[in-house]
Amino acid sequence: MPLMLLPGGECELMAVGGESARGGPELALKSGRFESPDEALAAGQQATAGLLLSSLRQGYAVSINARVPGGIVTTYGKQLVAQDRLDTVFDDTYGLVVFQDTGRVGFVRVGEAEA
């Protein structure tokens, strides 16, 4: 997968899941550890801006905002997904998410409702 250089190291751009409702693949940028949440946030904002600018220069669009508000997975739902496989489960949302790595981390979301 393509790598992007960041001040604290590099991050990997990867396709996650199948094709989105808008017709393109869903992507995630995943990086290594940072010394502080502020450093991680600054690097993430830089990577996001670089990805958006690069996409425009190459003639395609990257969406980092949901078309419609997403559903929320309850605490019970996250515990059900995690069981013995994951230590922490976060909401999978569009945009930049900075979190403390606590071992086996997973993401869960409710898909966009369609008629």
C-alpha cells in the first residue's frame, strides 16, 4: 500500500471494507505511535490535507465527511463486538480520529440508511 511521510514517521493508506455507497473504496490512513495526542493530531491533519490536495491535483475526489449523520453503536453493542477478541472498540467515523492505542483495537459503525 502507498506510504505517506509524516513528521513522526510514516502512515499507510489502505482500502478497508468494500465499495462505498458513493461508488469508491473506503480508505483509512494508519500510522504508528506518536509521543502525544497533539503531535498525532497535527500529523493527521497534515496527512489529511495532503491527501485532499493530491486527489484534487489528480482529478478525483476524496470525501472525509459523511453524506448523512451515521448511527451510533451503544456501549453494549461495542462489548458484543469486542468479546474476547478486542480490548477497545471505537466508533468508525469519517474524518480524523486520534486515539490511545490500548492493545487490540477495533472500529464499528452503523452503515448509511438507504431506501
